[in-house]
Amino acid sequence: MDPDPKAISCVKGLVSGRVQGVGFRYFAMCQARSAELSGYVRNLKDGRVEFLLQGPTDAVTRVIEQIHRGPRYSEVLDVTLENLQQSESFESFRIC
């Protein structure tokens, strides 16, 4: 059974591979803003990128699919996801 497309999701993810220094955060921000999602994306000291997406489930799913592909010069090796309860509300999507 498919998830309710009108349901709201909050998903945190960690992306590993060649994802820093290749415009990954900007790419993720553009994808999320285009889908009218809120949340953030940031680099981690260990070389991964962390993101949090909040919004309609179908839009979150589409952006996660794009994150798996990444921008042109990236190489996404792994994306781990965690569904969260929406505890903090973000007004927009931002790069931290």
C-alpha cells in the first residue's frame, strides 16, 4: 500500500561518498525548495552530508530520489534514512 501523499513526513538522512566540495548542499537545497519542503542540509566533519526534510510525503520521497542521484560531480555511495516525529518546525529549507 502506498503512503498517503497528503501525509506530512519528517526524514533525516546521512549521505556518504564524494558529497563535499561538489555543490551537494546547494543541489539539495534547490531540490527541497522546488518541492516546497522545509528543513536543512549541512556538511559533517567526517565527510558526510546530513539533511532533514519536512513536508508532504510524496514530495519528500521525490527529493530523496534526487539526493540518491546527487549533483553532476558527486558520487553518492550510501544514503541512510530515519523517519522522525516532527518536533521542530522549519519555515524554509536552508544550508547550515
